[in-house]
Amino acid sequence: MKPLKKIELPPLPYKYNALEPVISQKIMELHHDKHHLAYVKGANTALEKLVKARKGELEIDVKALLRDLSFHMNGHLLHSLFWNNMQPPQDDNLPGGLVGDLINKSFGSFEAFKREFSGAAKTVEGVGWAILAVDDEDNLYVVQIEKHNLMHIATLKPLLVLDVWEHAYYLDYLNNRARYVEEWWKVVNWDDVDKNLQR
Ligand code: MN
């Protein structure tokens, strides 16, 4: 039996204060060191239980455990993408390269894409994410995820993700999620999005 790999918390690709004033150091410390770490721990606990169950050492509620695993695993994967999707604030932050071309082809213009993605981010019910994803034939889609795991669209691959759980913005923006979303465009790392597309 192939052993399941233990998940580790990846370090941030920049300093905790690098995204200020769009996202404060305090939020980044809590978000990365507490929230993301909790998803890593939760995923590892679920994986350990699965390994024991496969060996017949533990009786599990399969449905509940798989839900727990997808919640924590997707929480970990989405946050890992999210950190890399950002960089210090830029003026006129527009996508170039392949992803810039593909956005223009798929949405007609960057403005139309931004409207659709921001609309998705502002209207996720409760807590969740807005995501730009690509399918096997280079079609781009904007999708919403409630919590971390109420999706799994077979072949869609996420390129750019935005966390709209309250822990991602409340300390800076209180209940004004819309303003957080608008400010967030300044810290998008389009080179990273382009790299995800080319991979
Ligand atoms: Mn989060």
C-alpha cells in the first residue's frame, strides 16, 4: 500500500506586511499561521484515519471522513494557490502573456472579466471563494466555491483564486466585502496566474 504523504504548511512567498495597505500584516499572520495551518493539520488527521481504516485498525464513517478530508485538503490547496496569486500592490495591474490573451478571447475584455470575477466574489453565499479556472480545451470559467469544498468540477484547473471568508478581510474592511474585492485587484500576481496556465 502506497503511504499517504504528510501535508506541510508552505511559507509565504513574501513578508507578512508585503501586501499592505490592501491586506494588513495582522490579517496575513492570522490567516497563514492560524487558519491555513488548521487546514493542514485537519487534512493530516483525516489522512491518518484513512490509513488506519485501510489497514483495518479503525472503523470510520466514510462519508463524514471524506467530507472532512475534502474540506481541509481543499482549504490547504486553495490557500497555497492564493498566497502565490498575490504580490505587493501595483499601479495599473493588468494581465499579460498567455493569460492576458486568453482572458480577452474568453471574456471580450479585461473589464468584462473583472466584472464577472468581482461579481462572483461579492456574492458567494456565506463563506467561500471566487476562482478563475481553465478546462482541457483552454476555455476559461469563473466559478464560486462555498466553504472550501462544495464543488469539484471534474477537469477545471484553478488559475486565480480569491478568499472571501471573513477571516480574509474583516479586520481591515469589516463587513465591506465589496471594497476588499475591489482593492484586491492591486495585489494580483499576473505572472503567477500565467505560470499556472502554462503548466
Ligand atoms: Mn482563508
